[in-house]
Amino acid sequence: MEDEVRLAEVIKNGLIEEGFAVDMAHDGEDGQYLAESEKYDLIMLDIMLPKLDGITLCKNLRAQKITTPILMLTAKTTLEDKIVGLDSGADDYLAKPFAFLELRSRINALIRRSNNNISSTLIFDDLTLDPLKHTCIRNKKNISLTPKEFSILEFLLRHPNEVVTRTMLTEHVWDYNFDGMSNVVDVFVASLRKKINLNSAVKLIQTIHGVGYKI
């Protein structure tokens, strides 16, 4: 949620290159609607937003028991401003201007903390995924994945032995405008399965027919 359109586009494009799915709002009312309508891994929130300011928006979301981690981005840099932001329910505070590498690190740390996962490395059987280094290794061999394949595998690994529906994958790996009726999810999962199962006797990703997938 950022009213500076150019800055918002830069952040969005950078995060998409990192494999994130990103929805964007340029005012507080649209931002609150999205936050109430979808389940997100993280909300980035500017304080100086038109229609509804970030502090009020943050309080509104917390009052509705929406516990999604909130990272505040703002030009306000005084200690008092930071205290007001954190007291409104934000989890972290990053002052403008900032380096994209720091933003990425804070995002990963907040998501990791919210998943109760202190270690950044995800391990299942002989498969290891490191979201920070963006590496995938199985049976000591590196596997090259596209950003979308990586995001799908990461989501599956964060829900081991659980059935993950196609809807869950589209909401977390694609943006708000994605056409959920297409077979794109199945195509990406098929490609991912082929890569991680190559030369391995154990097939890790199972298809639960009519529902989704499980690792």
C-alpha cells in the first residue's frame, strides 16, 4: 500500500523478480479492502496514504483480528513516529529511502517469524529448499527452478503432509488478477514434479485428484 505510484511499481517489480506474488493499492480504502478480502503473507503499508492513513488502517486490521505481519514504509523517521507506528499494531518499521536488499531481508524475516520457522531452510526427506539463497537441492544435486516453481514448492514445504488446494496456490503464488479457471497451476506443478523427481525413487509431490496436491 503505497501512494507514490513509481515507488510502488519499483517495489512490486523487484519482489516479483524474487518470486513473490504482489497485489498493490495506492490509497488506504483500497488497501483495507484487499487486506480484508485476501489472506496475505505480509502487508507493506505506507503511513501517509490518501483516503485512510496507515496508522488508522493498521488499527482497523488489528481490531478485526487480522494478524498478517505488517511492515510500515514511511518518510517519517523520528522516534515518536516509529513508536506510534509500532503501537498501532505494525511488526516492523522501515524509513524511506531504503535499500531494496534491506527491504527483502525484513520481508523474509517477518514471514519466517510468522510461520514460526526460525531457520530459513526447509527440509523434507532428501529435499532442501533455502528461500533466502534461492537454492533447491535434492540428494546433494542442485535443481534449477523458475520463480513460480520455487514459490509453489516453498508453499508446499511450509504445509508438509497437508493437502494444498489449487485455490491456495493461486492466492499465494499469483496476484489478485490471476484467472483461477486456467490450468496454469497444473502445468507448473507438473514441471516442478518432473524436476525434483528426476533420478529419485521417491516421488515427493502427490496429486489429490479433484482437490490439489500434497508433499
